[in-house]
Amino acid sequence: MSLFDKCYQYDEAKKAIAMGYYPYFRVISSEQDTEVICNGKKMLMMGSNSYLGLTSHPRVKEASIKAVEKYGSGCAGSRFLNGTLDIHIELEAALAELVGKDAALAYPTGYQANVGCISTMVAKDEYMLIDKYDHASIIDGCLLSQGKMLRYNHNDMKSLERLLQRVQGSNSLIIVDGIYSMEGDIADLPNILSLAKQYGANLMVDEAHSLGVLGVTGAGAAEHFGVTADTDLIMGTFSKSLASVGGFIAADEDLIHYLKHKSRALIFSASLPPASTASVLEAIKIMKEEPERIAKLWENTNYMLSEFKGMGYDTGKSCTPVIPLHVGKMSVAFEMWKRLGEEGVFINPVIPPAVPPNSCLIRCSFMATHTKEQLDFALDKFSKIGKELQLI
């Protein structure tokens, strides 16, 4: 048997392509905006994570261009050696201020931020307690650490407490998403923190989908619940509300100092490119200057949630701009994706292993820059196709 036999024998995706039901690696040849050109066709984008609509903002683009003109296209090395720019330091200061922590550390991707932080912080004979719906990068960070990963039922405090009782007396880190990226619900941070204090655990919150969405200033779920001071580690990404790519960890000075000198994902990766760094800095400035973007995002979110529920769609426990439409079977999810695409609406079907079997969903996500006319256009298509597929 050859090492590569598994590759040659893998044919699931090829079958889907042949049948015309392959929703991945769609080619977009335009800006990531409320409308995109996908495979040569104009489509209404309802599957983007650009919650504040800043990826096409003129100031963000201009900041990126100016950074390339000044610093070039890359840093040619890791932050640890020759890859730290003055704008990296400026960005980290801005991020720490944004989320209310002493210091921050920027990574080239959000995935590396989670993997680099978790695998470094948790040592042998220590524990990671994670929600079963946590992002894959959190799981991979746990797997790369020398500690032991334990998973509790989604947002289930009794399940979490059972694990805390099991590991009581050992060092443990609870790790949760602020907003869960497929379900669109929010981590129960007040009760999680209450349990963490009771059992002597620490807390890390992944604010990837909550940054720019939750909180008065858009700082995320910790700010939303007023628990920033009690949250030990805050992780965030730049690829959603902050219009670029990359990620960061924010915490007290000593924790960040430790990561700077121990996190292999940082030390052995080339640093965040100048263009990305500058675009995030500008996105943070715009978010502060234009709080009406967050208000408009929630106006759009509340409108779409109300309309979907009114039609009869099952949106689960979503209460954020991530709105899942639970459709059950995989075949239904693919059919709905295909029909909506034909009608000019770009959405994302979510199937196992991202969700349990027969719990497939259509993931919709909304932006501050969606107009009422665009939302109504989409609702008309969701109503039409939902009735055709007997979902509503």
C-alpha cells in the first residue's frame, strides 16, 4: 500500500463537482463587498465575515498602499529576529487599548494566534476545557500542547462544572468563542467566569467573530458582558471586522512577554506583512470614529432575524449577525445553496464534520453596509426557495 493511496482514492469532492453541487473554492474577482463577482456573475454577498464592511473602505486601501510604498511587500523574517516593524508595535498598542488589556501580540494569522497561544500556555499535567463548538484552531492548539483537552457540551454550565470538578486542584484554562461562528450564539461568559473563579480556573476568549460586533466600542464579548478584567487572555482576528488578515493575543504584560519568547508559531513564522498591519490600524481608527457602523450592523441583523423567523425558518439560538438556517439533511443544504446561487445570492452550506449528521445549515452573515433593498432582495429569494424545498 502506498502512502498516497488515500489521496488517489479520495473522490467525494470530485463526485460533488461532477454533479454540480460543489460549494467550495468559488472564484471571486472583485472586492469583498455587499456585491461580488463570483465565477463571472454578480452576486449579493451574504456569506462574508466583513461585519463592518471595511474591506473596501478607501481609507483602509490607501493605508495598505502607503505601507507597501514605505516598507515594501514583506518583512523577510520573523518578529523574533528581523521582522518587527514600528507599525507592528503601534498596532499592538492599539489592540491592547481596544480590548482593555496591558499588552498585545500580533500573529500572521488568527489560526496561528490560537495555536501559538494555547500550545505555549498549557503544559504537561495541565488542562484545557473547551466548548464542543469551539473553532478548529482552538482544538488544534490544544492538540499541540502537552496538556490534556476536555470538551463540555455547548454553552452547558452543568457540563462545564462537571469537568471543573474533575480537574479541581490542577491548573486549567477554559477556552471559548465569544460568538460561535456557525450557530451565531454568544458564550455565557458571566456564568463561565463564575465557575472559573469557584474552581480556580483561568479563561481565554476567542473574539474572532465578536470583535467589531459586540460591546459598546466593538471590543467583543468580554466588553459586552463587562468581564474584561476577569478574562485572562483575549484572542482576536483581523480577517473579519478589521478588514485584513492576521490575529492577536491580548493579556497582561508578563503573559505577552512569555509568548514573545516561547510561542513557536510566532518565533518560526514570518511576521505580519506591512500592508496588512497598516490596514488593520486604519480599520480600528474607522471603527472608533464611526460607531454608527456597529449600530447599522445590528439594525440589519435584527431585521433579518425577525424576517427569517417570521417566514418559519429555524434560526436556532442565533442572536448575532451570524444567522444559521437549519435545514437538516446534507442534500437539502446543497440544493438550497445551488438554488440561491442561481438566484444571485451567495451563502455558505455547512455540513459534517462542522455540524453533527443531519444537522446541516445554511450560514448567512450580514454586514453594516448591506442596504435595505439588498436585504429585501435576499429575503424574497429565501422565501421563494424555502417554500419550494418545503422548509417553510
